[in-house]
Amino acid sequence: MTFLATLASARSVDTSGTNLVLILTCLGIVAASAILALVPYRIALGRRARTDALLIAIVVWAVVLDGGAISTAIARSKWKDESEPRLETGFYDPSTADAGKPAWPFGTFAGLTAGYIAIVSWSATSRSREVRT
């Protein structure tokens, strides 16, 4: 019976608003990681230190951060889009509606925070280049 009810309630869902929110969320994640990545780079440039290896570490850190945050944001958005119609049609029990909600990867973010602290301290303690005249 629920299959027929699902077919009977088929409707066109306008997800343009949802897609806009998801796009802005992803852009915000990328912008925030770019700003955070500039901090240790600017510290190292101010100390006139070599930035080759530091820049590689910063880029790897930012890519891992963006990948984890964006994939989780997409999964949560997809879950929300799928769960609301199921709740409305009675397919889900409202008391257990949040049971399958994707969680934020706090372990990954804790590791990234530790990595960021290490990168910032690396950029602050790196030796400055000798200026030859």
C-alpha cells in the first residue's frame, strides 16, 4: 500500500532553492579554507622563509578539508531532500526520522585542526632566507 501511496503522491519538486543553498555552502567552505590557508603562507612570507614544502602541506590540508566538508554537506542535503517527502507520505516514523542522518566527520576535523596548528607553527618557526647582496 505504501508503494501505491508513494506513486499517488508523486509531484514535481522544485529543488532550485536547495541547489542554491548547497552551492553557496560549498563556496563558503572553499572560501573559508582558502582564507585559513593564506594565514600560514603570509606568516612564512613575512619571515622571508622558504615556502616550497610549506605550500605543499597547505594545499594538501585545504584539499582534505574541502573534500571532507563538501562531501558531508552534499550527503546531508541529499538526506534532507529524501527524508522530507518520506515523512510527509508516512514512510518514515517521525520519532526515528533522524536515525539515518549523516554525521559530520568530527574525527577528521580534529585531525585537520591539529594539522593546521602544526602548519601555522611550522610557518612561524621556519628560518628566514639569507639575503645575499
